[in-house]
Amino acid sequence: LHVRSRRQRQMCIRDRYTISPDARLIFAFNATDTRTNDNVALDGEFAEVSLGYAYRPTENDRLNVLARYRYLYDMYGQQVDNTDKNGPRQRSHVFSIDASYDLDERWTVGGKFGYRSSNTSANATSPFEKNDAMLTAVSMRYHLVHNWDMLFEVRNFKTIQAGTSETAALAAAYRHFGSNVKVGLGYNFGNFSDDLTDLVYDDKGVFLNLVAKF
């Protein structure tokens, strides 16, 4: 007789603090801990802490800036596409700043810079190694009539220890539904995403993106 046992603890906290009409702090914390004697389910720990500073001056709301620090501790391992196994694990510190500016009613320019300081392992049996990376991106958005946006972005992704560099473009069209939701369909010409904690470079191709704000 085999008795399966599984214990999982989860915690999720999200909050924000208004510093002034122009600025606010954003905080998020997620954690999961799983323990089981079932070989089908993987043991692991996951924790993510995010602290952001959002700035949008009321006297010039063309400008939007988000600076963020993120810590990710993932001992489950990132899911690899087309497989039933978990892949890379990581302990990562990510620093990023994302800004956009409305040139006029039609055109918006944007930019993003991010740096990842991390230790990663390819799987549960591999040792952790230093794996830092840097992302730079510039974008141009055109606002069409009838709630449509067109986006074009150029990105560069560099790995520090491996010494690799890849530059790629992304194009997408977004449809707004009200003032809080928009859905985008696009194509990523590069193998990487703009998420520096994404260690599986399989992002080339068509994508669907849903954006909601509250």
C-alpha cells in the first residue's frame, strides 16, 4: 500500500503606497513551498519579491517611468516548452527601468534597461553557476483611430559570463477594450524575451499578449 502525501504552502501579498500625486511605490510578494513523497510531483521552493517606483507627473502626464527591483528564488525550475520536465533553476536579482514619452497624440517613444545578477543551474542535478545578463530596448508606438496601437521595438540581450549578444526586433498590433484592457498580437524575431528571469530562449514566433490595469 502506497500512501501519497503532499504538503503545499502558498502566500501572496500585493500593495501600493502613494507618495504624492506624481509618484507611488508598488510592492508584491509571492511564495510557494511544496513537499511530497510522490515521485510524479516535484518538491521545490519558490519566492518572488518585487519593489517598484512609478512616476507620472500630473503637470506633464506624457511621461511614464517605472523603476523596479525584483528578486526571484526558483527551485522548481522553469518549464521547458514541449517537455514534461522542469528546466533551469535560479537565484536572481533584477534591476530595471522602463520609460515612455508621448510625443503627441499619435506617437510614443519608449526605452527599457535591465540588469540581472544571478546564479543558475540547468536542472536539479547541475551545480549553480554565475549567469548575469543585460537587456536594452527602444520602442516606437503609433496610436491609430478606433482604439488600435502599432508597436515596433528593437532589443539587445547580452550574457556577461558567456559573452554572447543578440539583437532582434518585435512588432505587434494592440486593440484597446475600454480604458483598462488591451489585447495584442505580434511576432518576436528574437529567441529571447524582455523578462530577464526567462532562462529558456524559445520566444521566437507569434505571441498573444493581454494587458490589464486597475
